[in-house]
Amino acid sequence: MAARLDFKMIEKLKELVDLDYKLLENIVEDAEAKLGVRFTDDAFISLVIHIAISIKRLKEGKDINLPEDIVYEIKDKEEYEIALEITRNIENAFKISLPKSEVIYILMHILGAKMQQNKKDDLNNLVNNIKEDDLSVIMAKEIIDIAQRALDIYLEKDEQLLNGLILHLRPTINRLKYGLALRNPVLNEIKENYSEFFGVAWMSSTVFNKYLGVKIPEEEIGYIALHIGAAIERNIKPFKVIVVCSSGIGTSQLLAARIENSFREIDIVDTISYLDLEKINLNDIDFIISTIPIITKNLYYK
């Protein structure tokens, strides 16, 4: 299996803390096997980076504390035992003692990584543990505001977008603070096929400069573009269309297939003959596309 961390990423991480990153990769991959999932590269690398930063912080005698209500709420998750095992493996491999708070943070990364694959409700529950004044929440909301104003579409009520951005931004903030860029293997495809979303995501670089004082690299912009693009796809309501021809088959079906392939904003409700058109209730139909002229006086509206 190919290494998930490339040479450039490892060299950057070694500047942060000198570890055996191959060994750390193996520990996280072992956890994947026990969970029966394969994390996205983003989630995998984020967990490795978090552990590296935690080891550096603990070696400097800096511990972190979590509110007890968060600890009790999520330690009952079935993944908690995997988080404990990761912790024990890290302690044995790197000769360091990790406190309970680090186990919980590792657990949150595991849950977040699994949420990126599915279970939208679990993702929402996980993000609910993050306070409103958390920097990731503040930045996510500002990015959404920029996106909805630029694209002229209302996104404030899209919880999936907000939660996805928060979950993505938490490790991103750490990466950028330490000068670590995440590899984005589909960056060129995003820029070529989703240039509008990439442009809007690039506008959000002002948010990173405002709160972190850093210039966000294109790789990170690409990931934000994917979140924005997915939200746009969810929030665009397609036009409901009926395709009409003289017989209702043949040319209309071919035309319908070509329209759906070319325009994501169109939902072909039906392909019918001209004679059947007068029997169809058109209340919910936005447009009629026809291969022949249509006389509209007898069309049926309820």
C-alpha cells in the first residue's frame, strides 16, 4: 500500500517534531483495520498531524483539558476502545504518557473521520460538542457568508455545510499554524471543472488571513471548494420539465437524455406525446420542452 504521507509532508512534520512517521502511519492504519473503515487522506493526515502536535506539546509539559461533560458524552462511543488502543500504541512506540484528554481528542478525530464517509446525524452530534466561540465555528460561518453572497444563494441553514466546514477547519487551522500543507490529489480537476466554486473558496482566503495571519495554499482552497460545491448541489432546486413530441417516444426520449446530461438544473419529469399533454396536471411543472408547436389553451391546471 502506498504511503499516505509524502516525503515533503514528512520533512515538514520533522521540523515540528522529530518522530518515526512510518511507525505512526502504521498505528493509524491498524486502527482503520480494527474499525473496518479507510479514512479519507484528509482525515488520515489530520489525525497523524494531531498526534505529532500532541507529542510535541506534552514533551514541552503543556497539557490540555476538556470539559467533563464532553468527556462523559463521547467516551461511551464504541470507538473509544480503539482510541485507547491507539493511545497505548503511541505511548509504547514513542515512550510518552498521554493523558485522558488526548484519548478523547483522538476519539473525536476517529469519529470525525468516520463521519466524512457517512452518518450525517452522527456528524451533527459530534459538532454539537464544539462551542460557538470556537475559531473553527467563527471561520466556517464567515466562509459561508462569503459564499452565499458571491453565489447569490441562501446557505445559512445548510447544517451539513456548516458542520462539514467546522470538522474540516479544526485540523486545517493546526496545519496552517505550523506551516503544513495538505496534499490535494484532485486540485487540478477542481480548478478545471468547478472553477466557479474554486473562485468563491479563494475569496475565503481573507478569513484565514484575518484570523491566522497566513496565506492559505491552493490545496486547502480546493478542499473548501468541494464543501461549497456540494452545498450548492444540495440547495439548487431543479426545474421540473416535461418533454413533448408527436408520439411521446423516440425523439423526446433522446432529447430528454441529452438535456439531463447537459443541465444539472433540469429534472425531466416525463416524456409524453402531444395528445397526452392535455391530460397532465401542470401545476408542478416549470417548463415544457417540445419538438413540435404547442397550442396552450387546453392545458390542464388544477
